[in-house]
Amino acid sequence: MVNRLRELSDEVRALESKLREAGGAKKLEKLHEQGKLSARERVELLRDAGSSILEIGLLVAYDQYDGQAPAAGVVTAVIRVHGRETVVVANDATVKAGSWWPETIKKILRAQEIAMRCRIPIVYLVDSAGVNLPYQGGVFPGQYGAARIFYYNSIMRRYLHVPQIAAVMGQCIAGGAYLPALSDVILMVKGTSFMGLGGPNLVKGATGQVVDSETLGGASTHTEISGVAHYAVDNDQACIAKIRDLIERLPISSRDVALFARETGGERQGASKNKAGDAPAKSKGKSTRSGNDAEDLYDLLPADHRMSYDMHAVLRAILDHGEIDEFQESIAREMICGDARIDGITVGVIANQRGLMKAREGEKPRFGGIIYTESAEKVAYFIDRCDRLGIPLLFVQDVSGFMVGTEAEQGGIIRAGARFVEAMATARVPKIVLTVNHASGAGYYAMAGQGFDPDFILSWPTGRMAVMEGESAIQAVHGPALEAAKKKGATLAPDVASAVDEMRADYEHQLDARYAAARGFVDAVVFPENTREMLSLALRATLHNPGPHLGPFVLPPHLGETT
């Protein structure tokens, strides 16, 4: 029997392994000959040994530029440094000298938004030749072009007081020099780093002046003469060690203040009862599956994405002790709402149940994965309640959309749906999304779709994101022709049959989680066995900011003052 989740996971793992090779062994060897480390080696040194890493956007642009832009030439991730959640942005010099593609900008901006949204430090490991000139049209202009990086730099520095540390560990040329210049601290590596608005060749062409790189913009120039940089270090290893030291010195975070304020019964919320990534204890009740064995997780979803399964089994695999205290369990069973913990952190869980829901007396059965009027009202109330109590929200998506038809419309599905969307959109608590299967239609929006700025969006390899499934789309577009041929007992006209096949293939391609990840529609594709670990890291990052969690960032009420 085909195991869809396992097959797709294996394919994603193979793709990720290839992308992590970046520019290849020869370019890595060249870097080492220059006395430099690669972007990934630098990140590994920076993060606490053995700690979790949530890489953001690894698959971005993998299917563009003939495969010449693995990870869009930049590593972006959430890591821990001395136990403190930290965002890191590291240019990959093995990919076109670390130059900026249009998607590189998208990844850097997303990393900055995470730092702003969570109020956690951000570290820039700069090693970039600047704009990838053949693609400058997608990099330089526009509201979300490279200039927005410097806008975010400035907002973090002046108003949000998010610590920014920049290390120039290679080239840092032209407008890109403003990224470190707008940071709080700048480090440079002796002999291998350069920072300047123009390199020696440009200076010669523009002014006729002949000057070497070190004199123009090396570590000694900027730490001893210009004063632009603050620390000169001997090598990459010393640079990373200095960054770790600087982060360790940062004062107590707002997360710690918030956690102390939420003490209940002498137990501090957020204090882990079991380490991140530990399998939940065996749960009691409906199923004997506990999720203790990572291999068991791959049997949770059916071979066919259209088939039903028990979402409770998925939840038991990722929640502490596999337990959830359901809210209005007997009402609108197609939507699961309840209180749970992940790595000791309280969360309000909102998940789509699949299958055919047993009806109450006098009512029709309901289809799981569909949002009805009653279920929309139930979830909206639950979200408002979590928002009032300051409980983060976890949306576990397997949604096909809102119910349609006469009964649904007359029952006020539009009003109830709007209530659901408004409650979700205006909730001030952290929102994290995990897509395990379908994410379709307005149901995807209501379940904290990307347009509503959730703090993190993760997907299993089985995630399928689109307006609707391919067969539904085919019926919507070619339904009359299909019905006419069926009535006549005839085959489809060749042109219609070809159009149907092409549409089906297009939808299957675009419904793949890799397609979504390549375009930044999800932050990361995670695997069942590390889902809990990644959710824990994401949740802990969000708790540094007590709120509100609205939009990419919210300015403090009195500009210039800390929140």
C-alpha cells in the first residue's frame, strides 16, 4: 500500500539535501582556501550545540533560474544562542558570490518580520557581492524591493528596539552596506571582509583613483579610521564567538517578563516539563496510538488525500502527553477546539476533523474538513476567548472550504464566516499554522492563511494549498461539457479532453507543498517526527513579544519608547 506521507517526505528530504550543498564542493573548497567558512558552517557555529533550528525558506526559488539559486543564496533561520531565540540571516557566497536575487530580498524581509514580530535579536552574517544585476528589476525598485530591508532596519533600531548585530565576513558592497550600517553593532573580519559603497574597480572608473580593497574598506579602515565598524576580529571563528558573547550580554527578554506574569499555581508557563522534541506520553481514550515511535507518525494520513482519518491521532502525536481538553466537544464536531500544551506552553488548538460527522437528532450528517455556520461561530468564540486570556493559537489545517448551498446560505454562512475571519484576524496573541493536508478556499483564509500574518506557517510534505482541488476546478470549468458527454455516452472532444488533462496536471503540480515553499507561501516544510520540536521553537520565539501580534510589526504607543 502506498504511504503518501512517507513518499513525499523522502522526496522533500532529497531535495533539501541537494539545496544544502549550495554552490557545490568546489566553491566550498575555494572559500576554505580563503580562510572563510560557508554560510551554513557559520550558522552551525552560532547556534547552541545540539539545539533546534527552524530554517525559513530553504525551498524558495529551487524550481527557478535553472536551479542556479539554491535557497535563493541566503540562509535564514530561527536558532538559539545561549538559550535565547534568535533570527539569523547568512549570505551564501558559494551561490553567485552571495548576490541578491529577487527571492533573496523576500527571504531577508521575512526573517526581519519574524524578528520584529517576536521581538527577538537578529544577526546578519554578510558576505554578498550585492545585487544580481541581470535580475535587478526584481530587486531594486518597488515597495518590497531591497529598500524595505533598510526600512525594517530603521524601524527595529529606532522604535522596536530589536537588537541587530551585523558581521561583515566577506564582501558588503553598494546599497547593501546600509544593512550593517543600520544595525546596532558591526563586526569585521581582518583580511577577508570589505565594506564600501563602491569597490576598487568602481572607484577607479568613477574617480580615477587607484586603491586596494583593504585601504578602501577593510576591517582596519573601518575600525581604526572611519569608525563605521566596532570590532575587528581575526577570523570567522572569532567573529562568531564574539557575536555569541554579545547576545549573551543582552538584558532579560520581554518573554521572561511575560512568563513570570503568567505564573499559575507556582508553575511558570513556558517551563518545559519534557524537552522539545520528546514524544508525547501515551494518551488515554479514543486511540491507542501515542506517537511514541516516530515511524508511527507516517501511518496517520491515508494513502489518498480525499479519504478520512482521525485528526485526534495527529494531535496526540504533537501535544504534551497527547492530551487536549476539548471546548464544546459535542457541538460542531467537524471543528476541534481545545486547550493543550506543547513543550509546556499552553496553546489553544483549532483543527479540522475529517470524515463524516454523526448528526444530532433531526439534523443531517456533516462532512469533515468543511466549515459550517455552527462551526464558524464555535471557533470565533473560542478565538476571542483565547485572545482575552492571552493564550497562543495553533491552527492545524485540513480544510476544504466553507459549506455552500441553499441551507448554508439561508443559515447565514457568510455572516458566520466573516465573524470567524474577523476574530482570527484581530486576535492579538501569537498564531502558528500547521498544514497537514488540504488548505483550500476561504477556509484556508479563516484558518489563519498567510494573508493574515500568522507568526509562523509550517506544512507537512502532504500539504495541498489552492483555491480548490483539481477535480473541483475541472468540474467548475468543464462541467457542462463533461455532463453532456456523460448523458450521450460519448467520449470528450479531443480538445476538451486535452484541456482537462492539462488542468489536472497543473493543479497537481501547484498543489504540492514544494511549490508553496518555493514561493514563500509557507515558512518551512517540516516532517512528522520533528513537528513538535519546530512548533516548540516557534512558540518560544513568539513569547518574547507579549503582544499585540498584529501585522509584521506594531509600533509602541509612544514612538521612541520601549514597549
